[in-house]
Amino acid sequence: MVSNAPRDAVEVIITGDTTGRVTGSPPNDATGDLDVEVDFRNPGWSFSFSTWDISDAPDIGTATIDPNTGEWTYTVDPAEFDALDDGEIVQDTFEVEVSVFVFNPGGRLFVETETQQISINIEGVCFVMGTLIRAVQGYQKVEDLAVGDKIWTRDHGPQEIKWIESSAVRKGQMKRDPALQPVRIGKNSLGLGQPREDIYVSQQHRVLVCGPAVELLFGEPEALVRASDLCHWPGVDIVLPDDDIRYYHILLDRHEILDADGVPAESLFLGEEALYQLSSEALQELSAIFDTDMPGLDGPRFGLAARMLLRSYEAQAILKPALSRA
């Protein structure tokens, strides 16, 4: 049996991704990478190897971790999520443990362990009340749109709104849970006329980015990034509104790129973003509209994203070079 290392000889520190976000349907995965730093306080000690494990499971999902690399994956339980209220944002946590094996100066093997809590936010994707959406007859406030209205899309021209829903979030809720606070995309912050005036979206709402860096790194001319990942960009930040707000979901026949007051932004993506963010009543309504039991799994129109979806670290890879030149 391997004995614990003396506390005054070895210190273990866990670094890396200790938070994650989940936004919808299967596989509903949030992922992250952890690393371990070992500080030897006495001379002659040396590192051998380390292993990772889940020491405390999440409440409404499952978590796994690669024992060798420290890469973790979290998947929300659809049945648990379906029981939540529509528009609700929840947090789940789990705990990981790393065991670090080290040799003392005499060559004897010891072990030192450390734990780290991982927090997961499970959130929706939507426009804030007041956002202007380009419709066939011109820009209209999102709250004035209705089922049957036609709005412009980047790839397929005018498309009919199949379903639209809203949920209110109180200022007190946003104070208690910053994940509920919207992202402000400031006037002209993404380019001239992008947007024409400040707009507000949920932190998980994706907007379109393009340029040489996107194509160089990912082999695509355009990609979608979360609004929260743009918050290091000048003019883009997370804000606490003065009053309550209302988030709107817009669903079309397929995932599309809309014009939100000059910003190319996504419509609701049932393939990933919403299926388990919605109430049972909303799911029944969608099933009737699209004549299917599981709208999020009904063929390629919902299962395919309009563009490549970048993770946070991928978004930073294209944004950091641009920021350094700004």
C-alpha cells in the first residue's frame, strides 16, 4: 500500500477548466481540461505519475474524466432537465480528484491527492426583448413578431417563423445568478453597422464570425461563437440590466443565420440548444407543429447546425490575434 506523502514535502494544485456550460439536447456535453502542478518543498523528491477520478458525482447528470489526461465530460440527464420550468437556468456540480505519485529521496513511492469542484451552468439561447430582427417588411422588434411572419436568413432568404416563445427573468434573479445576465453587443463593436445600435442576447446565443483566421484554423470561411466568448472584444460585455428582461426564442424550419440589427446571429437550434430547455407543454406544441414525437431528432434539418459551432477555447484562438492588433 502506498502511503500519503508528508504535507510539508509535496503540494498539489489543480489548474484548468473548472466551469462549463450546457445548452440543450443529446449529447448535451460540456467538456474541459484539467492539469496538475506539483510543488516539491524539500530537495530530492521527484514526480512519477498521476491519475484522475470523479470523487463526487453531479446531481442531474453524469460526469467522466480521462484518468490519464484530466479531460472531463459532463452530460445532463434529459429526464431531469425536462422537469425544470421553461426558461430556468440551473447549476450542477461534481468533484474530481487527482492522485499524484512521487518518489522521496530514498526512492520510496508516496501519493498525494487533491480535489476540485467543477460547476456547470445549463442555459438557453435567446434574444432579449427589444432586439430588432430583419423581417421581409423591414426591421421589427422581436416581441412584435409572430408565428407565420417571414424573416430574412443569410442562406435561404425569407423564412417563416414556425414557433416563438419568451420567458421573463427578474433583476433579482440576475443578481443572484450572473449566468442569467445578458451580453451587450455595442453599436459597431463587430464592424460598421454590426450592430446598428446596442443589442442584448443570452450568454449562450451564437453570432457569426469570419475572416482568414477562421479559415486557417478550422477550414471554414465562417463559424458561430457564443456571445459570452466575445466578451473580451471591445464593446462587448456582460451587463446587469436596470430592470427585468424577457428572452425570446425564434424557431424556423431549420437552424438559420438571422439579421439581429446588423449582427448575423443564430435562430433556435433544436439539434443542440433547446430541447431540454423547454417545458413539456412547449415540446408537445412543437411536436404538433412539426408532426413528430421528437422535433430535435427529426432528420437533418434540426440536427445540422447552420455553421461550425466553436467551443470557447476555439473562439479564443481566432479572437486573441485580432485583439493583440487592436
